[in-house]
Amino acid sequence: MASTYLSRTHGTSTNADKCTISFWTKRGVISTDTHVPIANYADSNNRAKIQFRIADNLEYFQVNSSSTTAQLRTNRVFRDVNAWYHIVFEFDTSQATASNRIKLYINGVQETSFEIETYPSQNLDVKLNESSINLQIGQDGNSAGYFDGSMAHFHFIDGTAYDADTFGETDATTGIWKPKTAPSVTYGTNGFFLKFENSGSFGTDSSGNANNFTVNGTMTQTIDTPSNVFATLNGISGYGTFSNGNLKYTTTTTDGEWSTSTLSISTGGKWYCEAKMISVTGGAQYHIGISNINSQNFTYRVLYRGDGAIYVGGSQTDTFSSYTTNDIIGMAYDASNRGISFYKNGNLEGTLTAPALPAGGDYFFGCPSLSGGNTYVSEWNFGNGYFGTTAVTSGNADENGLGIFEYIPPTGYYALCTKNLNEFAYD
């Protein structure tokens, strides 16, 4: 969401003592400022929010008349930028036992370990469910704390407390926690269900209440979902600046910055992705390609440099066309034959085959650079269908009909996503 958020004003609550908030989220930028999935801000003395903090733990925080009346902060941290987390907050302040007044579930399991554990007094209104408040999704209500990442299936229940089993279930085959697409719930007066399925109207409520939200800023839709996770760039192990859900990568002037894909390739098959060059002035030190490890070890890498030089390991072996601003570089990796082909704006530049990449281990698409004092910017499409906030101008899918690419992937090649990886892993 970056600097985009949704907003609406509540009506009269069904019961402000009870509500449930359930959503799926995939984090982008981490370990920076607080990132807020949902909030209400009347003023600094009256506010509430669910937030990922700078330490990457998760918190519910409520202030009434300048006093902190509820605060639940996990010891657990959430730094997996490849995973979708299912988060459920169950509120029922009518409960006699304090610890039953707020319950938190992560991927179907109740969280019980907290750094701060302050429960509200009995029958205190849950501020996120009070009547006539202005509710924001994606920022803290005070023009800060913008959420960077993705969200799916956002439910708000007014007047009823539900646990996580209402909204999710364990897949009998894989054992993975997955969403129930049509949970049996009573939404109450202020309840809503945001599917984010209409790219022209992200604030549309699918609960039947018509509690639609206003979209502030520019939102982008991704086909990366809890049911099929697409690769992004890895903001944990990489260096530089990440944005747009970790699909935009900016180096600084520090030498040796790099990042690689969150998903790796180790099970055979053929894989394809695209990267658009946004700023590669002085691009002789900018590289994209594939590496067998998520580090700066150049031993097992095939890299395509901005000036056209091709490097295998640390040595130049060939020269292709140079690339510059707005060029789109396609990368097609054949894991079975350990070779990689590079494309520039849909045209094949060349193919390097074994023994360029040794067998064994995991391989990642990525973009290491030796900045040489320059700042480089690239936007990556692993099949999500966007470069930055701009949708690709064509709709080319992979061999399985998955993903949205600017150019047609080579025959037999696949988007780097969990559905495709599972097919090769269990074939």
C-alpha cells in the first residue's frame, strides 16, 4: 500500500464491546517505522490501532482520554516477507477473565507469549468498533504508519467475537492453514468484507452491508495470494531500499548492494521473470541474473551487466547488448540443464548452458550491483503483473496459465510461484 489507504466512517455500532478483525497479509518493508493494517485516530489522546512495530512484532494499542487502556504486544516477530500471515483479533470485553477480552491468532493458533500484556477493563468499548469513528485501513489515521505489503480477505465483524477457525482451516493434503472464502458470520451494522478483487474499486464491501471504503492514493492489485504465493525480492537478506511490496529495488551509493528472490529453484523445471530498468545511468556496475546462494559469493552466478558484459562467477565470458532506462530484461532459467537465457524487450540476447551453473543447491533470480557511486532502480515482475504501480501492457501467462508478464515466456517456462513449485516438487 505504501502511501495509500482506505477510509470510512462507522455508523452506530451493534455492540462496541465485541468485534472481530480477520485479515491475511504479506509484509513488504520491515524493520523500519510502524506499519498499520487498521486504525482509528480521533486525536493523540483517543486512538487505537493494530500495527507491526519497528522491531517487527505485532501489537494492538488503545488510548482513551490520554491513558493506555489496552496493549497486547507479541514477543514473536514477523519478518518472513515471502509468507502470508492470517491474523485474527477477537475482542469481547464483557468477559469476566481479563485475558479472554482480547485474543490473537496467527495462522489458526492462539498467540500466548507477549512482551506487553495489558487487557482492557470489563465492558470497555473497543475503540476500533465505536460508533461514528473514522476507520482507516493501511495507515494510522494521522497520516503516518503507512502499510507496505499486500492484504487479502479483510473481515470486520461488529457485535460478535469469532475465533480463527471461523475464517481459516487446515488443508487436509498439505497441512497448510488456508482461508475459508465464504465464512459463516454475522457482520453486524458496521461489519464489512473487503476482497480487493475489483481493481477499479478496492473499497467495495462484499458483506452485504454496503459499507464501502474511500480509496486514498493509488492502490495496485496483485495476483499474489495466500493460495498461490509469488516471489518478490528479499528485503531481509538484501541491501538497498525496497518498496511496492518488495518489487521495486533501489541501490544507494554503497558498493556491493544486492537482493535476490524470496523463492528459490531447486526442483528442476524452467522458470521465467522480468525486470524493468527504471534508472541505470552509468549501468556498467549494475547486474541482473541468477545465483546459487543468497550472498555476494560470485562463484556460482551468471550475470548480465548494464553495459552488456556477461559474467559467470567473477569472470567475463561474453557480451550482449547493453540495456538502459525502460528496457525490460527477461530471464529464463532451465534448472534441469542449469542454463539461463536473457531477453531484452522480448528479444533473445543469448543463452548460457552447463557447466555455467553446477548441479545441486538452490538458485535465485536477483540483482547484485557494484554501484560505483551511482543509484540504480529496477522494478521486478515475477508474474504479479505490475512494474511498480503500473500494470503490464499485455497479459501473457506462463505454461500453466499462471502469472501476468509483459512478454510471452519461452515455451515450457513457468512463473516462480508456490503452485508451480509444488507441481515440480510432488510430480
